[in-house]
Amino acid sequence: MNLLENTLEQIEALDEGVMTAAQQKLDLLSKPLGSLGKLEDLCRQLAGIYGTIQYDLSKKVVIAFAGDHGVYEEGVAKDPQWITKAQIPNFASGTCAVGTLARFMGADVVAVDVGVNCDEKLEGVLDYKIRKGTSNMAKGAAMTGAEAIRCLEIGIEVAQNTLKKGYKVLAIGEMGIANTTPSSAIISVLGECDPKEVTGRGAGLSPEGVLHKVSVIRKAIELNQPDKEDPIDVLSKVGGFEIGAMAGAILGAASMHVPVVLDGFISYAAALLAKDLHPHAADYMICSHYSAEPGTIKATKLLGMEPMLNLDMRLGEGSGGILVFQLLEAANYLFNHMATREASGC
């Protein structure tokens, strides 16, 4: 708990003075005021995060956390659970979608096991296993309060240790068969809405399967009664180890003044937990894309953010988030290399 408390104490609001200076420079560039839209928003936000209008975004990393879920036994996912164990090493080797995109983007990937249902150590994957998957939230709490704090602190520790190596941009990702179920549950609780509003197909459920998934989430919420005013209680009652670790990674990055690119639906559930733990954590977040999961709209509204892209993606891994790396670099390049109206004679 000390690491979590200390990290929360280190999170600060963005530097408004530097953001004003960035806006003033943007207004001098050879273009109509505000015409670069969200790229200008990124320039201001990044300046506020770094505390300067001059920064280098070249060293980028994705941290992906993996965990399994006891609620899988309720039949809420189409794919077999062993895929979590099989796929997370591919993050490290660079052969899955996010690994392939990372090579294209010139970014690194760190894969972390926080709760994969296996005994063996996974090749290339950091071993922070809490236990082999959460408990079935349809029959009781997904984890203990101590485990909820532990997964948050794992995320903080991994993010801070990674960023100390000089990375200036972080994207978060995940792997965990059935993890759209706890994500929908978290968003339902924090958004005070019926699970049907925020529950989708996941990796390919039928319409009947989605209705069953909704009923399982309702049952879990009714049984466990998570307290929406206490994000740690929500995480422990209906969350997942990898979701908590992602929330922790957001807090860890914010404490070190590093922007965090959110990937999609699962990461938005984690982001809501992080925001509730410290409101200024949201200042460091960048929403990447609209996931095809219906709960994305509710989650991003709760975050007060609008995603940059809409590509009908629903893979997870960090695959959507990493695409925004080039948008960040493009915004920064424009900011530093575009002529002023005075210099261009316009």
C-alpha cells in the first residue's frame, strides 16, 4: 500500500503555464487558428505533461499485462482459456499484432504475467504472477482487497522501472481470455448503468452468448455489491489482475510525467479506476480508438475524452494504442517545424 500511496502523492496537475505557451506558439503558425484540431490538443497536452514545449518522443514502449479469469467457467468467452498462456509470449517475441506493429513503429514491448493460469514461467515474459487467475466473480469476489492493491502496485512498479530506462511515451495493453466481462462489470458499476448497455461480443460471442454474459455480470454485481465510491473495492469485487495492473501503470506513468496511450475497451475500464484513484491521472491519458465494444462510448464519456481513431478494432493487446504513437510524433513535428504566418508571408 505504501507504493500506491506514495505514487498518488506524486501525481500533479499539468503545467498550465507551459500549455499556454504552447497554444501561443500554435496560434502563430501558418494556418487558421485551431485548424489542426486534435493535433493541436495533443501539442498542448504533451507540453503540459512534460513541462516544456521541447521534448523528444522517439523512445516509446508498450507494457502489456496478462491474466486469466475465474468467471470464464460461466461460459462468457468463445475462445479456450489456454490462449492467454499461448499468446502472451508472442508479445515479447514480436510476432502477435501489437508486437508486429511495435516493430513497425520502432517501439518496444514489455510483457508481464500477473495472473496467467499456468505453473511454468513464460518465455520473455516478466513474472509477477499473483495467482493463476482471479476467482469466479459470479460466485464471490474476484480477488481479495490485498490482491487488488498488489496488482495496482505491480503496474506502478513495472511502469516506473521501465520508464527509468528513458522511455518518453507509454501505451498499455493486455491479454486475458474473458476479460471483457470484468471490464463491462467495472464500467457498469462506475457508470451506474445496466450491464446490457456496456456489454458486447468480446472475441465473437453470438447474440445469445452476449445475453448470457450480461446475466452473469448482473449476478456478479448483485452478489458482490461493489462500492462505486471505492475503486479498490470495485477492482477486488468484479475486476481482473491485468486490469488492475494497467490502472497501476497509468498511475506510475503519471507520477513520472509521462503520457499514457490507452488502447481500447479493457484499458478504458482500467483508466476509470485510475481516474477515481487520482483525478489528475486522467490528464496524462490519451484515448487512442473507439473499440467495437459498445461500452467504449460510456467509458470514454465517463473519462471525459474522445478517442483519436475509429477503426472498428476489438483485438486489445495494445494494438490500437500503438497506432497513435505516430500521431503524437506528427503533432510534435508540426509544432517544431511548421513556419509561422510571419515567416511564410501568409
